[in-house]
Amino acid sequence: MAQLLFFGRLGDLAGGIERQMILSQPHAITDIIGLLDAGDRLLGSALAEPRVRYAINGAIVDGDTLVEDEDELAFLPPVSGG
């Protein structure tokens, strides 16, 4: 199972910071966002925002990167400093 992690306000929208998803084959991150959007339009829209970054197993990647069944996919919201 792929582990999905939602940080910051994305965790609030997702109803928690963790979800698991069974992937019978590799999926692009954009495809996973589409699957999540089908169940929750507000979450899907937030994940598709251009300033949201993605990390697979701790490495920052692009939305077209494939996620395997045992990967950890983190959705990282924009961060503001101060």
C-alpha cells in the first residue's frame, strides 16, 4: 500500500495527515490527485494548486512522477516564513 501524507492545511482538508491507497500498478501523482478529487473535490482542488509540492520517499518530485505501491507520497503546502 502507498502511504499518503498530508501536511499543514492539506491534512485538515483530508481529515487527517495519513491515508493508505492500494496501487495495483504505478500511478502518476497527478492521477492520484484525480482519484482523490473524485471523492473530495475540495481536497483535490487544493492538492492540484501550483504551489503544492510533492515528495516520494523524502525526495521532491514533479507531478508526473510515478508512485509505486510501497512508496510514501507527501503533499507539501506552500510555506510562509517570518
